[in-house]
Amino acid sequence: MTEGTLIKVGMADLNTAEGGAVIKTTGLGSCVGLTLYDPVLRIGGMAHIMLPSSDIARGDQLNVAKYADTALPELLDRLKKMGASPGRLVAKMAGGAQMFAFMGGDSMRIGPRNVEATKQMLDRFSISLIAEDTGGNYGRTVELSTGTGIFTIRSVQFGVKEI
């Protein structure tokens, strides 16, 4: 991978990048775009997390990228195989919007629950969350530059910002 390479992460997907490549996901509403980055080796990874817990998974084929409790450990393992040091990793995330107003019930608060579950997993693995752009009621597209560690967030309502 070289600078200028774009690696796309789909919904309920995850991937890693290095060498200045940019890793990107689109369509974050209630989903969370989580990035882990090693600033010394300049390698990073991104997960597009759809749901907070794999406890609700059905069937034999568990998509580990889909859930906060399984996506983070998988992303961490992949980055460690690339040489990343867990102690150097920093996290940034965006998304977790409440896209629709529902009456009653905690079960429909998917966005806020995704944010909370992702933060719990970061705490469990002692990874610092150094920046976030979460909540609200609007969608986002995010990308992480492995060359700089800059996390760019695009939304129709607020334009482009870097964190």
C-alpha cells in the first residue's frame, strides 16, 4: 500500500492500512466508524460497527465486524500481526447517530448504544479514545490517513472536519 491508495470498508466490515494509504467508510448513521492507529508505525485499521453486542447474532456464521464486542478484538489482532503495539494505539470514532425519533423503549437507541458499547470495549483493552464525533441525528462519512493519523469526517449538515 502506498500513499494515495484508498481502502474501502463496507457496512459491517473492517480492514487495515499502512504506508500512507487512506481507509474510508461511508453511510454511518447509527453505525460507528472506529479507527485504531499506531502513530509510530503509521498503521491503522477501521471497523464499521452496526450493533453493540454479538449476543443477538443468529446462525452459524458470525460476522465479527458487525458488533462492537467482536470487531474491536479482531481489528486489534490484525494490527498486532502488522507489528502495531497495543500500548501505542489510539482510537478515534464517529457515528452513533439517533437517526429516527421513536417512542419509548431503549432497544431503538441503536446509535447511542453502539457508542457506549464501543467505548466499553476500548476501556477493556486499555486503548485511549483521543477524539470522537458521535451522536446527533445525521449521517457521516469518515476516513483515516495512515500517513498522518488525521481522521476526516464529512456530513451534509456540517461539511468537513478533521480530528
